[in-house]
Amino acid sequence: MTSHSERLRRNLAVGGGTGVLLLLLFLYPTSTNRTEGQSTPAASAGVVSNSTGEMVVNGASAGTRYGPVQVRITVRANRLIAVTPLVYPNGGRRDQEISTFALPQLTHEALAAQTAHIDTVSGATFTSDGYRRSLQSALDTAHLTS
């Protein structure tokens, strides 16, 4: 009988320890869904310069789950000639990887489409959404229709 009670006690200890371990794993944050630590403040939205046939416009800062996104556009002869990301998620290594990968693709698509109606970059859904919203804000300010 002693052997049976020892096994029972051991099984309870192992089961209890497993339960505590599982509880701790479920409580551990698995994502860096945070916006603190964003060091770059947003630039004010609106026309930055309007001279020699070129207009430079900052879009509104678009908040996303991982931090704000803001772009600056340059327009010449009613054509979008440049899109520059000013503010984007870069608080952690993964944020930097996503931004480095996604922003050039979004910029290329925006220049090709001449509109904010561009595809989402796979793996960068929130950044893509913020980019589109800021871009649309800048296009609206520049009176470019899509």
C-alpha cells in the first residue's frame, strides 16, 4: 500500500506542476503588441511646400496596432512623383524587418497606381492599412482624385 500512495503522491505532484506550468505559459505575452517606445513624432499634416511646380504634402499620421504610419508625397503636374514614409513602426527588430520589407513595396505600388487603392503587403497588414490612410490624406490635401 505504501507503494500505491507514493505513486499517487508523485502523480499529484507531476499533474499539479504541469498545471502550473501551463498556466504560466498561457499568461506569458507572446506578442509585442505595443506602441510605446515610438521615438519619431509625427510631422504636422498638410502642405509643406508649394513652389516651382512641385507640391510637397504630409499625410495625416494614421495610428495602427504597432504604431503610427505617416507619409509625405511630392506632386508635379498633377502626378504623384514621390512617396516618402516619415513615421512607421520601428520599435522592435520584427517591426523594423516588416517596415524594411513592406514600405518599398507600398511606395512602388502607390507610384504605379497614382492612388491610395493599393494592395496590402502580406505580413504587414497593419502597416499597409496605416500607409494607405496616410497616403489618402495627403492625396486629398493635394486635391488629387483617385
